Amino acid sequence: MSTDDLRYGLPEKMEYCKKCVIPNTKPMSMNEYKHTPETKHKFIQFDKEGICSACRFNEARDDGTIDWDKREAELRVLLDKYRSKDGSYDVLVPGSGGKDSVYASHILKYKYGMHPLTVTWAPHLYTDIGWKNFQNWLHIGGLDNYLFTPNGKIHRLLTRNAFLNLLHPFQPFILGQKTFAPKMAARFNIPLIFWGENPGEFGADMSIHQKKFNSDENEGHRLDFVDPSVNLDDLYLGGKKVSDYLKEGVTYGDLAPYFPLDGKAIAQKNIEFHFLGYYLKWIPQECYYYSVKHTGFEANPVRTEGTYSKYNSIDDKTDAYCYYTTYIKFGFGRAIADAAQEIRNHHITREEGVALAKRFDGEFPTRYFKEFLDYIGVTEEEFHKTIDAFRDPHLWEKKDGSWKMRFPIS
Ligand SMILES: [Zn+2]
């Protein structure tokens, strides 16, 4: 069987990285405007030794390949170039008020003397702890923020379609969130955007030496810039063509927050896009401690379902369904994603990661199940029917009335 025959372009043999625990079914391209039910994804790359590209990227971060003092000096030069003299915003930091955006925005302002504007694309449904952390970021941390909450009717419709058509309920959120920051920078004439973590840390195909999005020397990781001559009607949102939404009375204005960037307009403004993780050695647990200290960031008192952690991505009630649907389509869930990252950052061993994955990966999230179903307007029966329709027989088999993954981690 060639991989062309497998759904989603899944690799024929599911394998786990020998160093962390990420499998070769981790998709790298899920959030594109051409994503339809037939799309074959690109996956994280493994080398000949069976080690994933995220591990290799992190090795280079830690093994002396990078001179971090030199990188910080580069950061200071860049910030000196853009720092405003009158206190107006000179850098935009997108984020939710989670540990990574807290760290990036706070350190840029209070250590490096910048004047950041933070911008937030609201979660589908705020958790109490998420809202509290978001508020503390601004009130205790001392930062300015614009919170954008998209039209709930349209956002629910797109999320519902993305669930039913793609089993990827987060796609509209991610498209909106990703393009929101550059759109706001353009609106406020802010010349610089800083994202936190480098996508290479999660296996994106990019060099450890790439500091910018969309840089000319490396096309490894690009934002979706669109030529204004592209016909918006031909794009897909939630696996459905824009022209089909228009026929049902949804307008261009309704969908505008989800549309890609106008590449020419961004180019005219000369906005630069950088990763702070290129300049400063980025360790997620350090960001967490920093956030606790400077903005009163709080971890969840309860364990997040589907994993063992308490401080990653805790602000959205629907979050667990993003990970659960990934588990169904690609055979790995949130515990594996968390464990892989902690192994790469030397907080746990691979053996510990495997044990955690066995215990928690794929656990069904019940805590906000009813709210999620209400949000997307799907019955419990429809939910499970949809889930099962997206199980590839290559990954799943039904034994004694229950589903078993064919390639469990060991
Ligand atoms: Zn790995």
C-alpha cells in the first residue's frame, strides 16, 4: 500500500521518535485555506536514526551550537532600531495571557525597555482560570491589550463545520488568531511583531538560524500571505468553500477576520516578524516560573484531561477537543505532545514520558463535553458518529466492541 492510499496522507508505519515520544503522524500543515476532507498532510520528519526534527532543533539549542550571548546582543540591536522615543507602541506581542505570551511581552517591556501592545484573539469559551490569568497579565503584569472576540454566531458555524468536515474544530480559531496579529500591527503602524517560541521547537521545517517569518533566505515557515488578486471565493474555511457560505447569506464582512493577510499591504508597511525564541533560549517551564513571579499566573488546580500537566493551554473549555480529535485522526493526543516537549527540555526521561503517555493519552475529556456540544450544535450521538467516521482503519481496529489503536507507544 502506498501512503497515497491512506487517509490524511498518514505514513504507512506509525513510529515514535527514539529520543522524545512524538510519532511520525504529527501533522505540520493543518491550518491552510485549502484544507478539505481529502487533504494529505505533511508530517514531522524523522532522520535515519529515528530522531524527530524537533529533537534535533532542541539539541542545537542546548549543545553549544548557538552562542546565546551573541544572540541576545543581536536582539538588543534590533530593539534599539525600533524602540520608540515618545512611548508609542513599537512592538506587538500576540498571545492569550498564557505563560509564553506573558514572558515575551513582560520581558520586552521591563527588561528591554520596549513599548509593547499585546493583542488577543479570544478563546471559544473562556475557562475561569484562563480569564483570571488573562486579566492578571494586564493588571498585575502591567501591559496594554486589545482583546478581539469574533462574532459568536459565525465562529460557532465555522467551528461546527470544521468539526464535521475536517474533525479539526480549532481550524477557524487558528486561522483567525494567526492573521490577527499582523492585521493589528498594520492598523496601528507597529513595525515589529514578536512571537515567542520558535516553531522549529515543535518540528516545523526550519533552520535553527531562521529568525523571521517569511524571510527571504528560508521559506521553511511562512504566514499565509495572499496576493490581493486571489479570489477569496475559492478559499476554504472549516472545509467548506467561501462561495458556499456566501450562498447561505454569510457575508465577506462576516468572514473577514478569518481571511489571509493582504501580502502587498503588509509589505508596504515594512513590518518585521521575529521569534523571541531565536534570540533568547526558550524553555517553557522557565516561562511558567517567570509568569508566576511577575504576573501572578496560576496553574490549574486540577489536571487537564487527556494529559498530566496543569499549566499548558488552560484558557479554553474547548481545548481538550482539539487534542482529542487529533488523537482520533493521527493516533496521538495531548499527553504525548506534552511529554515529548518535556523530554526535549530535559524535565522528564523518555521512560517517564512513555509511562505518562500510556496512562493519560487519549483519555476522553468529559469536563466540558456538554458545553462543547452546545457550542457546535451537535448531539452526543452525532459527535461519536463523526469521531468514528474519521478513524482510519490503518490506525484503528474494533475489538470486542471497543476501538484499539494499532500502534500503541511502548
Ligand atoms: Zn523527538
